[in-house]
Amino acid sequence: MNFEQAVIKVEKEAQFAELKASIERVFAPGSVERYLKRMASEGIRIRNFEGVLEKQALEHVDGELNKAGKSAKGLYQELTVSDQGQMREFYLSKLEQVDVAVRHRFRRIYQYY
């Protein structure tokens, strides 16, 4: 029997889509190393999504979010609790898709402790 994730409807679709697109741009091959360097310089663990939002790490790398005059934290706070949970899950899945060699170079922020 395979694991099948339950489908939960997103309630705040516009904010969810905007934040999701920002995360996808940050984890794109041309941006991910810049993002990880930012995380390392701020001393933020990569899995600490609330810390990422607090330090505005996404905004520093994603020019489109910056140009729109929006913050990732603001978009996240507009989401419902279930939408926030799905967004954290999406973020965590994206950081695990980063190339192994890149993750190894930034192993300090990838560590659990």
C-alpha cells in the first residue's frame, strides 16, 4: 500500500499561489545558492520556515515579490491555518529537492541540530 496524501482545498488561493511562486523562484537552480548563502549568513536553519519569514530571506532573493511590494510573512499570515500547513509542507518539499552537492556545501544550515 502506497502513501497517498490527502487533498485539502486551498481557501486563500491568490495569496497561496503568490507565496508558492516566490518559493519556487527562490529554489530555482539559478537562485538557490544565493538563497542558501543568505540563510547561512543570517544563521537560519533551512527547515525553520517561520525564521525564514521573520528574517525576510525570500524577499532578499526573489525580486518579483520585492517589486510587488509584498512580504512573504504578510502573505503567509493572510492564509488560513490549513493553508499555512500546506505552505510549510510545500517549502519543506522544495528544500529537500535541492541538489545533493549543493546541500552538502550548505550542510550546516541543513543539519537538524
